[in-house]
Amino acid sequence: MALQLGEPDREPLLGALGLRVRAARARRGMTRRSLARDADVSERYLAQLESGAANPSVSVLRRIADAMAVPLVDLVAEPGDDPVELALAVAALRRLPPSRLLEARRYLESALHAERGDARERRISLVGLRGAGKSTLGAAVARRLGVPFIELDRLLELERGAAVGEILALYGQPALRRYERACLERVIAETPAAVIATGGGIVGSTASLSLLLQRTHCVWLRATPEEHMARVVAQGDVRALAQNASAMADLRAILQARQGFYGQAHATVDTAGRSADESAEDLYQVVLHLLEGSPSRKGSTSSVQAL
């Protein structure tokens, strides 16, 4: 007899699938409405899927994965699907405490790719949610360093002749991430020294995040969800609050989904409760240490953390 929805043997699988879809959507900063539109499913169905109450077909899952620019296997892979050696490596990593995973990843990068410090040259990249201060602080630090300041989103808009929001609406998340990656590759190829402010959703692309980590000195500008929202509103953009009563809940979900990816940056500057001048000085000092290849300053202050 075929299993029906709600039976114990099916719930764990569908529940895990729903969690993966919801996390992938949040990492990319997509609303449920936008993902439903791009994947050609109803919002109601997507809500059921994310709650573990729907049993999607492979074709529906592929549309959802494509709309988020996520490999289908990332949504459905179960333990045992990987080659033996990869499965053993993953099992070994899973035995590590969370605090050591970053150390393990960097060791693997160094051992397998023979990554050299000069591959990053004098490029600084800034990651973080909108309202973190990437434009303001990045421009200030670039002036002090005497290097160009590049806003990746603005450059992308110039190259494509359309705003990021329009590109997303017209072509969807996968195309936006491809264009963003190509733009980043050109900046790295042509600019040995710069401060690069990235879009908040760039960590939605594993390839782009890997490129930032390998070819730039990457810094996460971190703040609380409340400060992110307050800064966006202070800049005159009240659309999120006006159009979405759950804007703060969405922002918290996005930050939670992305913080593990932002946290892979080579250093973190916490701008919470700090003035723009104070944060700019914090960032400048972290950048100097990154460029000089100095030893870790982890825990040196309450607002600055270099890994």
C-alpha cells in the first residue's frame, strides 16, 4: 500500500526537504512570492513544501532549484549518495565541532589549491546585508588606501543597462548570479588593488563566494537586524516596511541563513552601536593587518575580529 502524506516514514524526508528549500531561499534573499513566480508554482504550494506537507515531483523540484540557481542534488541528496571517499571525508568533517569547521576548510583550500597570499594582491571585498555600511565604509577606507572603490552592483547595472531589481525580475535569480559572477571575475582580472563592495546576496552563489575568498581579502560587515533595518529606512527606503508587515522577520531569516557564509570571510567588523567614523577606523585597521599578512587579532577588541 502506498504511503500517504503524514505517515511517519515520509515526514522526516519531506520535512528535511522543506528545510533545505526554505534555507536556500533565505540565503538568496528571495521572498516566497518571488520564488513561487520564478518556479511557476503557487505560493500556497510552496508554503506547504517548506513546511514538509507537500510531496513534489522531480520536475517541480527542478523548477524550484533552477529558480534559485541551486543544484537539484543539494535539495534532495541523502547520506550515501556521494562517492565513498567523499562520503568518508564528509563524515570526518561532521565529527568536528562547529568551531573548527572554518579551520578545516581553510586547511583543505591551502593543501589542495596551494593558495598563495599574493593571489589576493591588494583587493579588499566587503560582504554583508544591506545597511551594513559597505558603501559608506568602503569608500572611506579606499580613500585612505589610495585605491579605487568599486560597487559591484553599480558596475553590473552599468554593464547590463538595468537596475539589479529589474534584472532579477526579468531574468530571475540564476541569470543575476551569472552576471554578478562574470562582473566580479572582470574586476579581479583587471584590478590588482581596490575596495569592492558586493551585493548582500552574493553569498547565494558558492562560486562567487569561493572567488572572493581565494582572490580577495574578504571582510564581513556585521550588524544587528534592527540596525540593518534602521539604516535602510534612514536612507529613505521605506518600501520593505510599507509593503511587507513581516519585513523584520524576513530580514532575520535571511541573516540567519547567510551568517554561516558571511562568517567564512577572513575578518569581521561589527558595526553595531558604532558611529560611521568609528566603524571606518575599525575597518581600516583590519584591512591594514590583512594586507600586511599579520597574525590573527581574534578577540583583540569587542568590535573587530580578524581570523
